[in-house]
Amino acid sequence: MAKHRPSLPGLKVAADGRSLCTAQGKPFFWMGDTAWELFHRLTLAEASHFLKVRAGQGFNVIQAVILAETDGLNTPNANGDRPLDDNDPSRPLEPYFRHVDRVLDLAERNGLYMALLPTWADKGVHGSWGVGPVVFNPDNAHGYGRYLGHRWKDRTNLVWVLGGDRPPVHEGRDYKPLWRAMAAGLDEGAGRRSLKTYHPWGGASSSQWLHQEGWLDFNMMQTGHGGGRDLPVWARIEHDRRLSP
């Protein structure tokens, strides 16, 4: 692939360890909108309209999933393409990922960062809800991460979000090795440290399981589900803000 020429500065954790900033040190406030099925259900024209509208509304981050939750492996995208050959993470299909390329281009042209989930966690975590199927293990998760990291190594408007509505320890099984492997693959493919977080299930923060993980750069919490309408969100944020590192 031709080298991508980025137009947005990369993001990183600021020196205070409690906020995000651009590569040049300018404070960055994450104003995100969730569009989980952006790559899976929308045509390029629909994605273009959506991204233009969100940029005009003041959003600066769009959160979306490459291997989507709603049967993202077996139901083709709007172009009729599936992401993986025979649902094998080591055999990504070029037409599907070329469409993702084009949507990422549109996001950047609209001044938007993308918080990308490589996969929804139902593709790696057994049990509970979701169509799945479970196709990931630590070995192929590393290779898939390396593929994504290398494909988009020149893009500066990406933040990686591992997980996807699951805790990394679920129903007695420890899935942290899978996410460690995927995180390592992303960095290896990009040839640098990539900014990364983890999307937990409702009413929880990634800090509960992952705060000491070397690959995790900042915590993410989901307060919109699992805690009711009167959840004191500020208390959850204060808890994580007090943690070290």
C-alpha cells in the first residue's frame, strides 16, 4: 500500500498521566460518538454523510468496530464483502479492509479520530450474549493485530480499543493473554507504541482488571449500561483518576 500522508496529529497520554494530548502537547478532549456498525452496515456514501454530520456537531472521535457485534463475520457488509476467509483471522479479505481504508480516509478529511475495536469481544470470549463465533486465540490474535498495525501504521488519527463489552476475565476464564497478544501485534505491525485502551462491559472500568497491564495506556469505562439511571459517574471517574500509574 502507498504511504499514507496524515493530516491530524497523533494522540498520546499527557505528561501528567491523567489526560490526553496531541503529539505536540496540545490538550485533547475526547468528544466521542459510538458507531459500532460503521464499517459493516453503511455504504461509503452513508458513512461519508454520517461523518460529515458528526464533525459539524462538534464530535472529534468516532468509536467503531472492524469485526462487528451484529454477526460481523458471516453477514457481509453493505458491499457484499465479508472480513475473513472462512472466519480465519489469519486470512483477512482485501475488499472488506479496503472499504475500511476508505472510511478512515473520510474520517480524517473531516478532522475526526477513530477509536477502533479490532473485533467485538464475542469473537474471542466464550459465553454470554453475541453471535460470535469465537475465532480468536492468543496466537492468531497476535497475527491479526500485526496485520492491522502494519496496514495502518502511517495513520495518526487512530486509537485502538481492545475488548468489546466483555470483561477480560469472564465466567472463570482469563482472556488477558489474548488481549496482550493482540496489543503486542498492533505495536509490532506499526513498528511503534500505539495508543490503546479497553472497552469493558456495562457498569465497569478497564481498571478493575487491567490497570497494571503494560500495554494499557488509559482506562475506559462504560456507565451507560449496568448501573441504572442514578449511577454516580463522577465517583467512578474519581476512583480511576486516583489510581497509579
